[in-house]
Amino acid sequence: MNTPLPELQPLPDAERRHVAVVGAGLVGLCAALWLQRMGHRVTIIDPAPPLGDASYRQACSYGNACTFAPHGVVPVATSGVIWRVPGMLLNPLGPLAIVWRYLPQLVPWLRAFLASSTKAEVERIAGTLAVLLSHADAAWQPLVTQAGAERLKRHDGCLYLYKTEAQFRAADAENALRERHGVAMDRLERADVQSMEPNLAPLYHKGVLFPDAYVFSSPRQLAFALAEAVISGGGEIVRGEVSAIEPRGNGICLRIADAQILTDHAVVAAGAHSRKLTASIGDRVLLDTERGYHVLFPQAGHLLSRPVCYPEHGFYMVPMADGLRAAGTVELGGLAAPLNPRRTAMIRDGVKMLLPAAGQGSDEWLGFRPSMPDSLPVIGRSRHLPRVTYAFGHGHLGLTLSALTGYLVSQLVAGQRPAVDLAPLRPDRF
């Protein structure tokens, strides 16, 4: 479902402000562009923004599965997940795993995660996600056009595959949830899948196609195009790490090493690194990190026509501009631990089994998804500093909801009523 958004009008000169955006991931870049459309002067601050010859590899926005996912109404915590927790602890290579040594720090988040898995909560969360997702494409289109990034979009849907009838039937509850919330899907027989993706090993029994999904063939190129659009619109991008955000007169002070930036408003869109900034303000936000992995197969980009996911394995195989990216899995383990080579080996082995002609993977990546226990992002004002707006915690829907988040942030900064109800997304909901 694609629901239009009200067109934002530029503000009168007297209502235009200087807004600092902390973070140059897709959420921060989109927020900057929508703020500029309202007439604000924007400064983005990021330690390694998408400029010049920067690799951008440190950004979660660099390494994602590149898929615009209108089918993403199902939260990570669903009914019965509590019985899977022992398996998460015992199997460190499972699609959803918990790093043992991080468990003490994770307990408050995990408690809220389990509380979000009741049948009533899952239905409520899915309804909120459905509203956001219904507007997501409408929010992306103006920015994609402005950035000249239409060339990166590939509209072929997204395919979920199941190896047995039992697996296919086990997905009935989630697919029924999707259908109740307006997600378009086509159920496929084995012959349908074979005609669509002949290079897959014939390990599938049935599948589901989500026809409204699409891919950006390079999230790195997308981020660079958006950053260039910000600069072309008069914005500034500053390299630096914000260590604290403080009130200063009628404005905000952002501390960067030995310097500071004074601004009228600030938007915190620093992804998994946002929690330390909320703490510097005095807000307690129950944000944590899902460690996501990808492996790139540079010779295999032509083998698939669309993203393919076996939910059993927990990762997507996505054809991209630089090859085939196998991306996904959930590892709850914080920001400090290094890449787990056994986990990327598991992805390599999975691709070798599912797509035999993929060849060798040449690149491994670990990134940090900013995740809330209920799979809903944080979009709202700080309780302690109303001139600070939070925009983070998108989990698996960062790329999908980036532009809509930027749109809603621009409405909050302007003091306008947001196009959707943000109460379920408030920072202090836990």
C-alpha cells in the first residue's frame, strides 16, 4: 500500500532555523534534505560522512540488505519467542543469537523485548509499522529524484522461500498478519520459483513474492548522492564526533573534540551510537544493537533477479551493482566485540548450498543495527531538551523508513502536527 503524504511547504523566513543533524547515515541524510525543503539551514556532523573517496564502511547504512521492504510489518519479537531464548544462548551461529558475555547488559532490553511479544502487542506493533510503511515510498520519491538516484532502483519484488510444506505452513501466521495490514503478496508453487530464479538450487518447496519491494543497487552510492544533494542545497557536512549535546541560551551546543557548534535545533540520527548522546542530555532510551553481517560475492550479481530470503537461514541474497550481497542475521552483542568469522563462514556455507554458482565471497562486513525492543523506531523530542529531536532505532527497516523519518522530523522541528501518530514511537515509551 502506497499512501501519499501532504506536500510540505517552505516556512516563512522568520520561522527558518539552523538545524544540526548528528549522523550521516540514510536517516540523517534524509532528515537533512527534508529540513532543507522546509527552508532550514542544515549542518550534518559525522565522523566519516559519505564524501569524496571515503569508504563509508563504518556506517550501518553501507552494509544493509539494500531492500525497500513494505512487507516488514512483522516485529522481531513475535508470539512464542520466549521459548527460543535458550536456543539463542546455546547456538551462537543461529539466525537470532545472543552473545553470552553481553547478556548482563542486555537484560533490560531483553525484558522489554519479551514483553513486546504477546499476541496483543505484536498486533499493535504491526499496525504501527503498517502505517509507517504505507507512507514510506511516497517519502522516498522526492528525495530519490532530487538526488538523481532513480538509476539505482530495481523493481522486481522480494522472494521468501521455504524448503518444506511444514516450513511454509509455519509462516502462515506471519503472512496472515501481513495480509491483515495490507501487504501485497503472491504465494508461489515450486515451478513458479524455478521459472523466476533458475540459478537457485532446487531446495525450495514453495515461496511468497512481495511484489512492492524494490532494491537500491548500491546503498553507498545512494548515500553519496543524498549527501551531494544536501551540499547542493546549501547544507554543510562537518567531519567530527559529537560527544555531548547541551542547552545554550535559546539554542543547542554540540561538543566536538575541542570545538563546539551552536545551533537552534539538533536532530540525533546517530544510529546505534545514539544512546550515549541521549544519556548526555539526561534521557534514558532503551536502545541496543543488533550486529548484522554481510558477505559479498562479486561474480554472482547476475545470478538472481531480486532479493531472495530463506527465513530458516536468516539472511537475504541481494543482486547489487558490485555483486551479490548475502546480508542479515541478528546477533545481540553490543558495539565492542569484533567480527565473528564463524558467523560469516555460516553465511558463506549457506550461499554455497542455496546458490551453487555464486563462487567465492571476497568481502566480509559487520555493522550495528540500532534496535528497540519492540521493533519500532524512536521519532520524537527529547523530554529534557525539546529543541532536540530523536530519529534512530529503525532495526531492519532503516533504509525503508529513512525518508519518512526525515519527513516527520521536519514536521516536528517546524512545530507542525506530524502526518502520522508518533505516540507509539516516543523516546520514553519504555
